[in-house]
Amino acid sequence: MTREVVLQAENLVKHYPIKAGVLRRTVGHVKALDGVSFELYKGETLGIVGESGCGKSTLARMLLRLEEPTAGKLTFDGVDVYSQKGAAMRRLRRDIQIVFQDPYTSLNPRKTVGDIVGEPFEIHTDVLPKGDRRQRVQQLLELVGLNPEHINRYPHQFSGGQRQRIGIARGLALNPKVIICDEPVSALDVSVQAQVVNLLGELQAGLGLAYIFIAHDLSVVRHISDRVGVMYLGKIVEIGDENQIYSRPTHPYTQALLSAVPMPDPTTRDSREQIVLTGDVPSPANPPPACRFHTRCWKAQEICSIEEPLLVARPDGESAHDSACHFAEPRVVV
Amino acid sequence: MTLSVGTGRKADVEILDTQGLWQPVDGLLLEVDQLQVEFRTRDGVAKAINGVSFELHQGETLAILGESGSGKSVTAQAIMGILDSPPAFLTGGEVRYCGRNILTMPDEERRRVRGPEISMVFQDALSALNPVFPVGWQIAEMFRKHRGMNKRDSLDKAVSLMERVQIPGAAQRVKAYPHQFSGGMRQRIMIAMAIALDPAVLIADEPTTALDVTVQAQIMKLLNDLQQERQMGLVLITHDLGVVADVADRIAVMYAGRIVEQSDVFEIYASPAHPYTKGLLESVPRLDQKGQELAAIGGLPPNLMRIPPGCPFNPRCRYAQDICRVDPPPPLREVVYGRMAACHFSELVLADSPELEVTQTVDDVQAALEYGPEPEVVSEPDRIAEAGRGPGGQT
């Protein structure tokens, strides 16, 4: 099966300078993203998981070109995103949209829902003639399960789940091909979270969208994703389809991460083996050399601190998927 | 309380002056009886807790599970007596510790309960710790205030507590400030403070919600170890069905300020007796299986200023009949031996009987709530009340 690649990241790097002293001299770099490559296919969902500080949100910002890269290349539909300028870049932005994490701060409290969802048309004026905008906004509201008559209401009149729907409607306004969802449900309660996850699923099926779904909740990511990438300290350490990552993970970090997720089933309490990692994630300003996980890894040997393992296909028992570990071997943890 | 509980660890702690004062009868530590709390605000009265009752025994973990606004944190704060009044008012009920009502106690006496007997771990360690004092000083404060220790002895105690909660390099870091620690380490410091005086009851309010999952696992393990070691009664407040399944003995599920179901952890997950519990369990995605569509509960939790008449869950409930909308909220009753639920149709929910007449589909519920009476016919005062609730609008 040949699938069409919509978005391709090649070796994306983003280093933020650390400045200190009176002269604000650069004394180091926070290596937020240190060589991330992946492909996103049309109509699929790529989940990105990892702990706080691993570079998930930096990645989201890079994919939208809200940050300029330190190095690397991003291709959308064959076009190099980072070399576009002016009108061409603006046109490109229509196709990649974002849904933010916090529905309370990502909507302007002084604007009505109609203004918020209609704002993309104000910027991209050639998309729709002015007269049609209101109707289009109402269509969008209906699409995300809100009452189109609520177009004149303000964000505070909606609950968290409904606000997230408004954010999604705004993201959909310009008919994008790719939506970056940066922790779209982590601020919501369980019962409401399920509604929004279902909505995202329905929209994808109906509109043929591709999602990059960034989250720290591994269960939600499994539910919604076709493929999943696991990040640790600015790098993808393992990437594969949903079943490969969750059923046959080969990277020790993925295994530890999965085993740490508590299962909503008390009967698995004693039977489940939990890998409890020691310590915290090291600082991205001074990441460990070679394999970045070796300081917390129970499999680490000398080679791990000398030679960096590459993200290449390694056997996982049934097939093979990309994993960056010298000692990759499958282990069942969930 | 039982201080002698077999740990050698206590040898270096002097005999507590409260010993013998508080003796649990049959291991019963804490009884919350028909507790009621309301918040009187400019915009109206929000009934945050409407008759909550539960018991906690020695060595037991009771999980209070609920979504935002269900009243779980307010319950904890009411027990601890740390609700700001106004706007919060206790309008009824008792909280008994070892048989004595602590709500009516004079402040001075209560101070001797809070800390040495019942203590609390908060969700957000960064805002719960004082940023301008070293962490060691803050832990040692427990010994200075409650035990009258001098600076040096209390600081030594703080170091040994920091070691107990596995903070690496405790002796060197005792003078460090909260911002110099990571989230997980800060949570350990709060736990150290909470267990400093060897309390009989520990209330943990969302102790791991702000943490990453690998760190969460470390903290839950630590809490579990400490509880086993000291035979503490643990009240774990959380919205995470996974965490609960791993550690709780008993679960109380809260909705709109009421406990709607209370039962043993294994039974509640196997066969919930309240439609809300059932809905919650069905709406969580599972790590170990790739499901189809999630069975979401339609609609939203009610606004506490306008709790619907009848059973508060009725507008979202698939099992709702006329009785649910008309009769007063069903009380918590024993449905099966040892299992309490507050639903007219618990037996049916338990059996999930196929002949049950389901009056509304999920879509109806969704439609009713999304477009329904609440937003559509908002009267002016209501609209303003809603506006005043502002962003958040949760506990």
C-alpha cells in the first residue's frame, strides 16, 4: 500500500540559547529538540507521547513554524515549509492548524464565539466573501456539536469541553489538511474527554484530516492514534504503529513509561509488573552523552554512554519497527 | 492512636504528648456524617457538599473519586477545617475523629488534631510550599510548633524525614528552596511534612495529578509504603480511575456533592451499581486494548448553583425514569451486601438487565444538555450568575 505523505520532518533541531551575565552572553543551549524525523501520512493520526520537558510542545510549534528551526527540514505536500516567505507562507499556514491544550486561555474572553471561529477568515480574506462568513461559522459550530445559535456568546458561557469544541471549530475553519493537537483533552474531565476524543475521531473520518496528536496520557493516545512516536529529551526513541508500540515495545523507556500507567482494573494490580524508574528526567540543557536514557536505564552498559544508538528498524518479535536502543528487545508490559 | 505499631523507626522520636488521647474504637478512625457545605457568593449559593458520609479505618485506603466540581476537594478541606469562611459555610453534619466531633472543637484543641493526627498532602506542591523558606525549615516547623523542639533538633528530624521519602542528598539539600527541586521531589517534601508527626489519617488530595506518569508511579509507591509501615488510614482524592484501581481498598464515587456509590474496589470495577460510575468506567480509554468509539457520558456535570431537581444525575442518565426527575435525590442504600449506591435502579444497573426500559438515548441526553434548557432559556440573573462563575468554575 502506498500512502501519501503530507508532512515530513527531517532532522528537526531547536536549541534555545541560555544567556547569562551582564553582557547576556550565550553560555549554553537548551536542546529542546535534537534531531526529530518522521512522516505523517494523509488521513492518519500520529501520536506523540513523552514526559514534560521532552520537547513535545516545541515540536508542535516547529511544525506550525511558530519557531524557526536551528536545523532541519520540514516538507508539506512536497513544499519546503521553512524556505517559504510572505504570501506563500501564509497560504501554507492554512493547511496546518492547531488545537491548543488549555481551552480557558486559548480563547480571547472579549470576543464572541463568532469572532473567534471567524477570525481565520479575517486573516485569509480570499477564502470566503464577507457575506458568507457568518453562515460558515454556524456550519462549523454545528460540525463540532455546538448550537449554531450560540454564535454571539462569549467563551465564559461555555464549559471546558464546549470551549475545546470552539477551539476545534477555529482549527477547522480554513479546511486544513493537518491539525496539530497539543494536549487537546488533558484539561478536561474523563466523561467530557471522551466526548472530545470521539469528536476528533468523527471529524477525521469525515474530513480526511491528518492529526499530530501530542499528549502525555498514553491511553488516550493509543485510542486515537494509528502510529505513535515516543519522545525522550528532544529525540524520538521509538516509533511504530500503535500495536507495535503498545504490545511489543522494544525501547526500555517506552516499556517503563507504559508499565507506569495505572490500569483502571484492580484485578491486574498484583499481576502487572511495574518498572519504576529512579530519578527525574535530566535537564535538556545538559543531556547525558550518547544514549540520553542511559542514566536511568536498567539495561545500560558501557556502550550506551559512548555510542549513540540510531533510530532504525529493530526486530520486535513479530515484525520490526524503529527503536533507538543498543539492546532493543520486545517485552510485554501491558 | 497506636504509635507502637511495629516499626523500629520510631525509636528516635520522643513520646508524643497526644498519645492515649486519641484511641480509635475497633480501628475506626474517621467518620464523616451527613456533611454539608455551601459557598455563599455574590451570585448565589453553590451547594458544594450535600450530605456526604463515610468511614475510614486504620490501615485502609479510601479513594474518593469524582470529576471537577463534584466536591471531593471541598470534603477534604472541610475535614481539615481549612475552608475559607466566608464564602464557605458548614451547614450541617459532623466529622468525628475517634468518636469526637472535630468541627465543633475549639481552635486550640483542633490544632492538636490537625497535623499530629490528621494531615494532608496537597495537589500542587509548588504553591503549597512557601517559596521564601528552605524546605528543611518548613518540614522542621512541624516539630517546632507541635513538639516544641529547638532549631537544631528539628532540622535533624527534617533530614531524616527527607531521607525517608527518598530525597537524594537530603543532608545537603535541607537548606535548598522549593524552586530548586523538581515536581516529584517537591511532592516528596510535602509528603515528608504531612507524615512528620506520624498522623493516623493522611488525606492526599490529587497527590500525583501534576506529575508525569513515571514520577507518579514513584510517589504512589512511596505513599503506599508509608501507609503500610505506619498503618495509616489514607483518604486518596483523585479523578484518575487508574490510580484508584491500583491502590484503593474502597471507593466512594462523588457526583454533585453527593456520594453516589461506595463499595469495595474489586466489585465496583467489575459491576458498578450506579449509572454514573458505569458511565465513567466506560468512558476511559484503555491502555491494553484498542477500543472503538468511547462510550462518553453525554452532557456536563451540573452547575452547583442549579442542581437539577430529583436525582442530580438524571439529565445525563440513560436509565432515568420519571421517578428520578420528581422524587428527592435517592439516598445511599445497601444494594447488595456491603455495596452502597444512590440510585432507584441500582439493581438494574448491576444486572444491566436487557429488559430495562431505557428512556433516553445518549444522543437525546447530549442534545438536551448541549442545546437544552440550560443555555437556551437562560434568564437574566442566571446568565449573570453564570458569567460571574468565570473561567474555571470548578473546585
